[in-house]
Amino acid sequence: MTTPCIICVAITGSVPTKEDNPAVPISISEQIESTQECFEIGASIAHCHVRNSDGSPSIDPEKYRKLKEGLEKYCPGMIIQLSTGGRSGHGFERGKMLALRPDMASLTVGSNNFPSRVYENPPDLVEWLASEMKKYSVKPEIEVFDLSHIHQAAKLKNDGKLVGNLYVQFVMGVKNAMPADLDVFKYYIKTVKRLLPESLWCGAGIGKNQQILNEWCIEAGGHVRTGLEDNIRITKEKLAPSNASLVNIAKELCSKYERPVASWKETRKLLEIGDKSG
Ligand SMILES: [Zn+2]
């Protein structure tokens, strides 16, 4: 039987603004509304960041608490994944929201360049974030910006610092980091299968690479991430009218390759995440 494809929607991120695309949800209520629309058409993971009212990025645990509560109410069963990557340079503050015990959180296990800065993930911070995730039973999504990050995740797993089947995400197409390169993508999969055989993997492509990564992942049996955090356009000329419009593109690709879309129940089962809401 074909494995159902998990669709994660990254609704906001910390970079795109309403000036870039008015559909980017900024306030908590906009985020909840946008996520609910995606949940109702098949997205089963919400990757979340929070913003200040002026649109600037925030890591305020109180904002995360409000968002999490709203999503639990309006998207019952959906897997809530909070970002710990939001504001590089803020050190240990980046993990304060883990005490909220979300289903999942992102975990970047090494550093790399971003378009105009270094994305700093020093070893002591990574190990602390991993230990907090273990303490609060939060499933990490390993963000892979580089091949070495797969090796680092395997090391953390072998050392007992990460537990369970990992969810490994290949991020491709960030300017100054790994481009969307098909040979590298295939080698990433090969390396995950070799070092972390029980893991699941997915891909996130930035900008125009979003649909490319969606297709590569769906065709190769992996899972996908979409959403306005990574890409604000439907085509080169046209802005995406909503997060849901991007989820629909991923769904169409699932149909093309005859992959059923994973329900939230199937996603919880695949990722070995219990239903925390009871
Ligand atoms: Zn993010």
C-alpha cells in the first residue's frame, strides 16, 4: 500500500510581510483562520511562528500559548509544530515555548548561511533544545540545511539525546545555503535511510523551489511542506491568495502520483505522536 503523504503548512514564518503578500497571516486570529482553512482541506501539521503586531518576528511564549490554544480549538487533531528557529542569535530564549508541550517543534542541529546572515545553531544550544524536547515529550522535526546535519541528527539519536523515529526535513533553496539540487536530494534520502532507517523524511523548498520539492518528495515516497513562510507565489507573476491555495497545489501533486493525503490521525500514527488533547 502507498504511504499517505503528510502535508505540513508553514503559515507565517518570520520573514514575509503583508507588503510582500497581503495573505500572510500575522495576528493570532489571522493565523488560526488561515490554518483552519488548510486543515479542512487536508494539511495535518501546522508549522508556527508568532509575530508582533507590527509584523516583526517574536518568540514570546505567551503568543505561542494563545496560538496553540486557538489551533487546538479550531483544528482538533492537527499536529502543532512550533518553531525554535525563529530568531537566530537569541540563544536559549528560542526554546522557552517548549514548556507548552506542543506536539512537535523544529530543531536545527547545525549552523549555515542565510540570505544576509549566519543562522547560528551552536552545539550547546542544539543539545539543550533537544533535552528540553525530550523533557516535555515534544517530537523534533530535524531541519536539514546541509548533509552534515543528517549526520549530526544521527549522532544525537545514537547518544540518546533524541528519541523515537525522527522526522527529517530537507530545506533547499535558501539563498546562500543548499540549492534545490536533485542529486543532493537523492543523496540526502540515501543518507537518512542508511543512518536513520526508521525515520520519515520530507522536503521544504524555498520560493519557486516549493513546488519542485513538493513534486520530488511526493514522487519519491516522502512527505511535504508548503505554505507562505517558504513561498508567497502561485506562479512567477501571481501571488498566492492564501496558504490553502498552496496546500491545494501539494494535493494535486499527490493525486498525480497516486499518493493519498494523510489524515491527522494517520500523521499522528506515522510520527508516533499520541493525541495530547485527549
Ligand atoms: Zn519556520
